Amino acid sequence: MKKTSSLLNAFSAVIKRDLLLAYRFRAELINPLAFFVMVITLFPLALGAEITLLKRIAPAIIWVAALLASLMSIENLFRADYDDGSLELMVMTPHPLSILVLAKVIGHWLISSVPLLFIAPLMGMMLHMETDIIGVLMLTLLLGTPVLSLIGGIAVALTLGLRKGGALLAILVLPLYVPILIFASSAIDAAMTGFAISGHLSMMCAILFLAITLTPLPTAAALKMSLS
Amino acid sequence: MTHLNKLEAYQLSCVRDDRILFNELNFTLTSGQVLLIEGANGAGKTSLLRILTGFRRAESGHLLWNEELIENSVHFYEDAAYIGHNNGLKVALTAQENLRYAQALSSTTLTIDDAMAKVGLAGYQDTLVRLLSAGQQRRLALARLLCTHKPLWILDEPFTSLDRASIKLFEQFIETHANQGGLVIMTSHHETQLPHTLMQKIHL
Amino acid sequence: MFMRFIYKFSSPPYFYAISAKMLPWLTVLFLVLLGYGLYGGLVTAPADYQQGDSFRIIYVHVPAAWMSMFIYVVMAISGGIGLVWRIKLAEIVSISSASVGASFTFLALVTGSLWGKPMWGAWWVWDARLTSELILLFLYLGIIGLYSGIEDKRTASRAVAILALVGVVNIPIIHYSVEWWNTLHQGATVTKLDKPSIHIDMLIPLLFMAGAFKVYYFIALLLRSRNELLEREQNAKWIDELLENVK
């Protein structure tokens, strides 16, 4: 009668549930997207719409906007689960919490960052980026945004028990975002000046794999701590 | 449930905000027993439950689940379930979706339909949890305990927001669970009707 | 043997007593090192043939920058020890280090910027080291903010330890990436102190200053830890006994 649950089952159940929840609240999916677009819109308004200037700083603008959008949405990663008690449910399973945490982060990335990937080319065109550079931008976003979610997860878990975690979250997270921002924007810079980008991209891949293997551990530890 | 389970606490103490909530607490709970934790508000009931679930570390002392320290035991979280003040339900999902998720994370015993029928929620499978009353949500949380394989139940005020009939139902399941070899640890303000032969009490 | 010493040293009453005995000696040592370092650095060391006397700020800037990194590592290691073995003193050492480390980082930034004015003609230059130092300051601020945000101090110590360990893994990555960013965007226009040949008369006072800063950190750490210990253990028996003796 007793049927045990496999790790793979649990892993996919966590992702599926979060996707289903996102679907139930689909009106909220637009929020990070709208934020991303609006931040980008502010730059030409502040700097003036000179084409050569915009073209040069477009990758930086898009990346900073993606970073801020990720920071804004990451706050919700564990909040609802913490408030309604499902976090306890997730801890009290036979499976390692860090793996389930990874599933949560992947779900969150699919919900909040993947839509940005689709709209980023459009933004690039509005800022007069060239088509092949937009391709590089997409690649860096694809490799970089999961890292942002993974690192952000640690800080969210650490500030979960705090009532006013918002500003603190930004202070904790942004310094840790620096390397990925540097590698991503320098990859695009290299592409724009006609240099090889494979070095930058392999660096980003390395960081991504490092983040996938390492970040769930402190996140899980911090989550358990927040339940005390 | 064939083999015996045992939870042992040695010399537990808990300090919160420089106040000693309890000191040198010892108990042993074996299969078939219910532990009722009593005490006034702020006496440390919830803190004790948090320690027993392993979420909070005791200031001193240790806890053994089947002779293994719970923080090292691979089986403790497989065997233990906790219902706190919140039910751990997603209100935007249906009752069935909630239970299916719980079953995917832990071992399954009953089918979802059977468990829901047992707690008197048959026919509510596809209802969003948001539309259930507070008492029904509590019962759904109970159904979650029934449909997953969890010998050890740790319940924080399980009877809140339940009417008298539901309390009776809840107590029945606690009793059956104990009779089948389960273990229950609970706090409660209410007088419980559970048979005294099963019960241990700790007054904080 | 070593472990036994660690356990003995980390018992709060023992630490409190022995740190009181250590403080006067450390203060003397600090003053000697500082005195010689300052004298050597400001008086006997020859002026730099390019920068004149303005280079002398390295006697504060460089040791402060060294300390800012060193203290972060100490903080992370002691935090990790507190996390794993639940030694209260390790938690206290970890969090007491944070604000000292932040101060050194701030000092390194200010002196770096003061040095920048005569060297580069600007108060702030996005030099790789200064930028890394700035990010390090942010990391410290995060640690301090997190600690003060969580009410239960045991939990707060553990949270800070996790964050410090994450930071310590990240620091090399950040440092490397900033360095890379710097070479990409500025080329080799500014280099400072990379000349391997620093005159021996300049080097010795620098090492003395570094020693003085280390001892200063140790003094500040002991003072802060003693305070923190008293605050956390205010209900403990040994503090009552201590107060009895004072009366």
C-alpha cells in the first residue's frame, strides 16, 4: 500500500505546483515584465535619444534593468510558502531540502525571468542595437539570469523572518551580482567591438554551474533557520 | 505500521529572549502514545514543538528518533509531519491539487479520495481551498496527514477554528492513529476526550 | 591538546578573565609598533622620486586594505566554526569583527581617495582595487544590516555566518571580475605600487604599521567581544559572581 516518493517526483512536483500557482495568478506575471520595460524607457528619457549614445549603452541598460527586475521579483520566492506554512511541509520530506530549493528557484526563474528573455530583443531594437549583438545579449541573459535567481535565493531565505526585508535584501544581493553583470556586459562589449566572446561566455557558464551546485546549500540552511 | 518508533528527549532546555522557557525536560514517546503539552500562553509550547520538529535547536539537550539524533537522522523528516497555526495549504489550488503535491513529496498511504471522504470532505476535490471554510481547511490538513505515510504527528493547536463535531472527528483520528502504532505530539487549550491510557502530559 | 585549549578559551568566563589580562600588554605592543611604524614611515623613509611625500599615505592605506580582507576571512571562519560546533564565542568573534572590518574598509577607501587626488588629479578613480574595496564595504554593510535586523541574536549570528561564508566564496570571483573589468575598460593607464622594487627603508615601516593594525584589530575585537558577551550572558551565573567580586 505504501508508495514512496522519488526525488525526481518531488522535484518536478515542486516546479509544477509553482507553475500552476503562477498560472492561477497570471495577471501578476506581467509585473516584472512591465518593470523591466519601464526602467529601460527611463534611460532615453533621461539621456536624450541620440542614436550612437543609446547604441553604445544599450547592453548596460538592459542588463541593469534585468538585474533590478530580478531583484524585485525574487522577494516572492519563499514569501508565500513561509506565510502559509507550506515551507514546513517542504522541509519535512525524505528529500534533501537543497534539491527542493533548486526546484523552487528553477520554477521562479521560469516564471519571472524567461518572459524577460522574450521581450529583451524588442528592447534592444528600441535602443538601436544591431541584430547579431542582440543575439549575444540574449545568450548572456540566458546564462546570467538563472545565476541572479540562485544568488538572490540565499538573501531571500536569510531575510525571510524579517518584517522589513526589502532594502536589506538589495544590500545583500547587489554586491554578489557584480561579477555576473561584469562578465555579461563585457561579453556584449567584446561582440560590439568585434572581439571573440567565447571566453566571456565560458566564464558565465562556469559561474552558472558553480551557482547551481553551491547556492542551494546556504539557501536551504537559511530557510531552516528562518523556521526557528 | 509494523515496527516500533520511539522519540526520546534528554535534558532539553529552551531560552528565548534571555528567558528560560523550560529546563531539563525529559520524555520518551513510543508507538501508540499521545503526548499532550499544556501550559499558559507564552510558556513555550510552540517553541517546544519547534524544537521537536528540528526547526529550532534546543539551547541544550538532545532529541533521538529511533536512537538517532534527529539532526543526523535521515528518517526523521520522512516520518514526521507538522501542522502549525497555518495549514500549509495553497488557497489558490484545489483541495486535490494540494493533496497530490503533499503525496508527491512524501510516501503515500491512502488515496486522495479515501482520505477526503474520511474527513468528511468528499465531493470537494475540485474546490479551490480559498472557498473552503476555516474548519474545512483544517480538516483538509488532517486529510493530508491521513494520505501520507507519517508515523509521527506534531500538531500545534489542532482544534482551533473547528466546531465540536469536527473536534470529535479529529480526536477520533488521533486515537486511531495511536492505536495503529502512530505517535502524536500536540498542544491544546481544549479539554481533550482522548482515553487516558494513551496519554502522557507535560505541563510547561 | 589544541582542541582542549580552544574549548577552554571559548568558555565565556575564562575568555572574559584572560582577555582582561591580555589587554594592557596588547596596548603596549600596539603603541610600540605604531610609534616605530609612524616614525619610520613619516620621517626616516625617503620620499618617493615620483610622488614626493604624498606616497606616505600608503602607511595607512595599504595596511588598512590588507586588514579589510583579513578581517572578512576571520569573520567567515569564526562564523563557520560557530555554525558547525555552536561555540558561542566564535559567533561573538564573528559579529564583533564585522564593524571593525567595515571601519578598516572605509579607512582604506578614504585614504585611497586622498591618495588619488595628487596621483591622478581626481578624488575618485574607478581603479580595480578601490572598486573591489567599495564592494567589500557593501558586503560588510549587508552583514551588519542583517545582524541588526534579526531580533534573536543566536539566530542572527547564524544568519550572518551563512552570509559571510557565501561572501568569502564570492570575494575572489568579485575581485577577479573587477580586475578584468578594469583592464578591459581602462587599459593599463593607471598602475600603482605594482613596482616590485619597493625600497627596503620604505618596506620595513610598512610592515610595522601592518603589525600595529593587526594588534589594533585584536584589541578592538577583544573589547567588542567582551561587551557582546556581557550583553548576551547577562543572566548567566558567572556574571553575577563577577559583579559580587566588584562590590
